[in-house]
Amino acid sequence: MKKPSRLSQSRQLLSRQLKRGKTVTGMAETMVGGYRAATKIGAWQEPPREVLPKYIQAFCRNMAGAFGVKVVEVEPVPQTHALWASNHVSWMDIPVMGTVSPAFFLSKAEVESMPIFGRLARAAGTLFIKRGSGDANTIAEQMAVFLKEGYSIMFYPEGTTTDGHHIKRIHGKLLQSAIDAGKPVQPIVLCYVNSEGELDDKVPYYGGTTLKQSLFQVIDSSDITAYVLPLPPIETVGKTRDELTDTLQVSMQQGLEKLHRKVLKNPPSVTTIASNADSVDDNTAGARTTEQMTENKSVNGAKDTADEASKTQLKQPA
């Protein structure tokens, strides 16, 4: 195979650097816009949660756009007051889901004190959780209070990221919050598709990929579309936590398969998805949750680690 000429390599390098510069500029402009919006609605003093969702959705849409990711609702996403449950593929899930969902994300209380991001997250109505020993039942109790107060919450029941081909076994402890609050669970699934109509392999953040590598993979990619599909809400009245967990597992797996059939050129078969699930689960010991991604104050210092579903996620810029 003929090697690219030096001129060709130089052009490719220049093009890549220009695209990276454009992305950084877009991110900076989005951050500035977020600060201006927060000032306009007085969010620095007390986040007005009743009007925040529309501002957060605009912010997240701009942030996804800065990375060149287009967000498409396969079916209209309802603005349901519920405990929202999504599959988890990447740190990009935050701006994607933030674009379409009215739900607030969760974060541990320490993130509130982080410079820049912590202040913006607080203004965006992030629900900060005091975890103490990290007991999931305690977190579920706090989540139930938020739900009763009228705030929808987004969480990732898989507790870790995957390659996007399947739904990992979900953890149901935090579903107790919806049962206690008497609110439904609103499942929603997403997938990232490249220009060839295939599941994109650059956005998924799992395995041995570092945050720095993942960021540059996404920035250097092009024509990525994030498709989201809302699923029928699941009522919690009269259900045990185990029953709700099983129902959500089936709903999300079938929903993801439906989404693949709708948007992929050659969707994988159910058998293929099931067989891939086992191998992916074995290889995702190093997968990261969104909270751990956002806590990295320096991209260069990103570490590989795994999390459980009881460690909740933060809604903030990617």
C-alpha cells in the first residue's frame, strides 16, 4: 500500500488541528453562554428549577454541537416527571440526554465545590447527594425526596459504560426512590451512529480508553448522530423493587434493539447482541461512570476505574 505523501500528511494534520480548535472555541462559547443565561435568570443565588430545563436543554444541545454530534429524537421525547433511566455509553451521554430530557442529574456533594464546573452545575440545578458511607439505600431516600418535590432525575442503572451494543445487567437499588415517591420510571435509550449507518466505535468510552483519548477520538470524528428513543413509562405502584428491575431490564433491552432496527443500516440480531453482552461485560472492568469523568480536573490526569449504579452522575458540560 502506498504511503501518504508528506504534503498529504501535513494537510491531514492541519485539518485535524483546525477541527480541534473549532471544537474548543465552540465549547468556550457554550460555557460563556451558560454563564450569561445563569446570570439572566438569577441561577447563581437560587436555581429556578421550574424554568431551568429549557435553558439546560439549549446549553446541552450547543455543547453536543461543539463536538460535532447531532442529536435526533427518533420519537418525540415526553417531558415526563419521573425517574429517568438511560443506557450508558459515554461522557457524551450527558449533553445528549440533557438536550432532550427535563430531568436533572445527580452528583456527590463534593463536586459542588469544584472550580468553574461546580458553580455552573449548581446553577443548573444539579441535585447534590450527601453519600456518607455510600450506601445505596440512603441515596435512594434522598432521590425520593427530590422526586416528591417535583424534580425529575436521570440515572444510569447499568452503573458503567458499554460499547453501546447491548444493555448490561442493571442495578435496581436506586429504583426504590421511584417506588417510595410514587412516580413512574421513564426509560430512554440512545445510540451513536456514523456516516456509514453503523454503530459508531469512537464515542463509546469503556475498557482501556483514557478520557484524553476518548475526547480526541470524538473531536477528530465527523458526522456522528446520537439517536434517542423514549420508551413507554413504567408505573411503580404495586411493584416490588425486584419486579421493577426485571421490567426495566426487558424494556431497555427491547428498546435498544428497536432503536437499532430503526436507525442502523444493518442492525445486529438479538442473538448477536446477547452473545456480545457476555464478552463486553468481561471487558468493561475499566469502564467509567459519568461522575468519575467529570471529577477529573485535568484531561491528562484521567484514570481508568469502574463504578456501581449507586454512584450517581452529574449534569454539567462534557
